Amino acid sequence: MLTNLYIENIAVIEKSNIDFTRGLNVLTGETGAGKSIVIDAINAVLGKRSSRGIIRSGADSAFVSATFEELSPLALKKLSTLGYEAEDGTLILSRELSTSGKNTCRVNSRPATVAVLKEIGEYLINIHGQNDNLELMNPALHIVYIDALADIAEQLSAYRKLYRELKAVEEELSSADTDEAERLRKIDLLSFQITEIEDADVTVGEYDALTSERNALQNREKIAKELMRARLALDGDDEIDGVLRMTDDAASSVMNASRYLGSLENTADRLSSALYELQEISRELENAMDDIEADPSRLEEIEERLDLLYRLHHKYGDTEEEILSYLDSAKAELKALNDYAFNREQLEKRREQLYQEAYNSAKEISNIRQRVCEDFRSSVEREMAFLLMPHVRLEIQREEVELNSRGIDKLEFLISTNPGEEPKPVSKIASGGELSRMMLAIKTVLSRADFVQTLIFDEIDTGISGSAADRVGKKLSQLSADSQVLCVTHQAQIAAFADNHLFISKSVHDDRTFTRVDPLDESGRIHELARIVGGEEITDSALNHAKELLRSAREP
């Protein structure tokens, strides 16, 4: 249960430290004093969406912490799953919001995220706000209440896994089920592309090699001229000696000299090696000259080949590797298109199998819901009778629909508030006060299956007064016997049932508004109930009435 809430710089609350107890905790105060701010702070520390607008004017940040004790086994298990634990049975959640938009969250002083606070919070507190009454006006949400009472989370999870697989197969079938003419056109195109690439017999590195060879052939006259000069320098002619002859002469002379001077033997060997290397170079130059003169039509062949490769690069990839990769993917796609009939048949079989499995699962869930509906209907009627709506008749209309994320059921609550009237949709019958009591009745029924220990009702008294408000107070008191209940109310009849009465007040100092939350003793409770009943001017009559409310609420 929630034992303490610390608030700093949230709206008009500069600092407040609020202690909660077991049983029914009631918060009252003047309109605008800040009762809703306390709920906003709780929402914030539970990881709900909070804007920077709740930070107190002039402050750079806001801070909220909530202390919980006596955690349920499910809450402890959730903590462990997320990697946290309750220290000595105590859990402290905190969240700091800054004007820069940064959130700093902690679980027992350890860093956490907003998402983690939200996950943990779902196992700690259930908040029913004024807007929740509108859920009853939306038939699409009625099934949520039945599922909560049916406790079918595991079955729904298994069903939704099947449903997601089914939708994925149906989407694949839809994308595969293209126009036959388009499929044949694609087959023709891929077949042409595959043939074109295969006939070209592309090899990796071919384009660069051919480009180099073309460059040589295009400049063969210049190359031949330079090669001729090089060979003349090496081989010489009838008029002059070339390098080879002179090197040969030099090598012979040094070799002869080395017979008399042994230190020249190495020099002679090096000259001989140089001669052999120059002779090899001369032969390579001769071969190069033969190559460029060998086939005059080679340049035309290279140009044609490069043109083909250029067109293939333009269509299928910048490199030979990319062209060959495209060929592989085109073959795979062509095979899939040719195997279309077989693949579709397999998908159809898988779809039929998944549909049947999903439908059977949804049917099982539907059967559980139908059994729970009767218990839910009678229990809600009984609770509403206690809340002074004895003639209410509730029916739950069921319609089987196409498979969806919740199964095959469409449920809608129909009510009749007066004898002799046929049940009609809630949105067409119930007033604000009736909606409030109906929601309280539903929450009372669901609390039997709820795993949270703290229930918060934010102004559950909308549209009710008098004896109906007294019954709402009694019902909240009954709920608080098994769960901690926090209630924001404007009704003295409800506040009178409090086990812990907290008064929210505001004051203005130096043109700034300050809100504080204080627990009331017996005298304070009497004065606060008298204020609610009679207004700002508290009369003896109002005080006596307040005392009577307290006495009546304490009667067994």
C-alpha cells in the first residue's frame, strides 16, 4: 500500500509530505485548492505522461516520491523480473522532471526509466478518474471489464500470438496475389535480364583490364616510337654501339682484370648480371612491339566489349561484382515467380491452419467470457441496488464478429434504470450520477480479481448527493476493508467514512499561491464536514450536522 507521498514544486504545491494509512483515505478542500494536483503527482511517479507545465512557476524542476509497503506477491515478482527488489519490504519510486524536458527516475535509489515506473505502477495502484466514467459510454471498452474479471490474460496472450501470425500470412498472400499479367511481365523481364548477363560472360576486373589495353592500342604509334628509341639505345646499329655491346665489353674487361686483382671478381659478376638483365629487357621490348603490331582489329573488339560492359554497368551495377550479384537475385526472384502457384498453395494451407487455431482459441475465450458475463451482470446489479439504484437491470449483449485482436466477441452493456423499460445502451440512458455509481459498482466487482492493493477514486461523487452519496461512502468504506482506498470528494457524506481525513488548503503570500495537505483530528474533521455542508460560514447547525454524519458513519 501507499504509505507516503512527497511532492516538491508541482503546480501550486511547493513542498508537501503526505502520509496515508490503511483503510479509506479521503482528501477534501476548497475548489481550486489543489486536490487534483495530488492525483497528478501520483500519476507522474507511476510513470504516466506528465508535461513540463506541472512544474511550479519559477522552479527549474519538480520532484515526486512515493513509498509503498506490504507489497503483493505479484508486485514483488514484477520487481524481480525488472531487476529490482524491495528493501526490507519497502519500495520507493521517485521521478524528477526538469524544465529542459529531462526525466530522472529511480527505484529504491537505483536508476530507472519512465517505462519501468509505469510497469511497476500497474501492480501498485489503480486510479479511477472522472473521465473513466466516459469509458462506460464507449461499447468497445466494455469487453475490457469482462476480461479483467475473467482473468484470461494468458489465454489472450496465446490467442494474440496466433492472430499476429495469421495477419502476417494474410499480408504475404495479399502481396503475392498480384495481377497475373504483371507476374508474367515480370517473368519476361527477369528472363531477358538473366540471359543478357549470362551471355555477356562477365568476369571480375575485366573492365579495368580492357580499358588499360585500349589505352595502349590507341597510343601504339607513340609507344612504338619510344620502344624503338629504347631498343636502339640498348642494341645499337651499324653506326653506333648500344648499351648491350658496351656492357658486354665492360664485363669482359673487368673479368680479365679480375684474374690479376681478385677484389674485382664481385664487380665482374655484377656487370655480367647487369648484362643479362639488359638482354631480358631488350627481349621484352621486342615482344611488346610485336603485341601492338600483331592484330590491328583488336582495338575494335575492345571497344565493342567495353561498350557492352558499360551498358551492363548502367543497368545492373557499378562494378562486375554488383552485376553478378544482380544476376543471382534475379534468378531467385524468377524462381519464386515460377513457383508462384506452389508457394501460394502452401500459404493458403498455412492461413487455413492458423485461422482454425486462432478461431478455436477465440472460441475458448468467448466461452469463458459468457460464463463470467452472468456473474458480472448479477454482481453489478446487486452493487447498484446497494447504491440506491434497486430497479437497474443490466444486460450484456454479445455479438460474434470477425477475428480481431480481442477474439470473436463484441460486448455491449445495456441497462434499464426504471421498471418496465427495455434495456438500452448506457450512453442513451444513464445520467452523470448514474454513471458514477455504475462505475463504482463495476470497480467493486472487479476489485475481487484485481491484484493491486491501492484504489484511487478521483471525485467519484460526480452527479450524486444526499442518501446516494451516503451509500457511495459506505461502499468505499467496505472496499477499504480489503484494499487501501484514496478518494478525492466534495461530499460530506462520503468524507465522513474516512479512516484518514486529509485537508487540502491554499494561501497567498507575496503574490504566490501555496498549497498544503494536513491530516485532520476529530475537531478538524467536524469543522471541515461543516464547511462542506454549510459553506464558509460555519453555523452551530452545520457543526451538529457534521457530528451526526460522523456518528452515523461509525455505526456498524
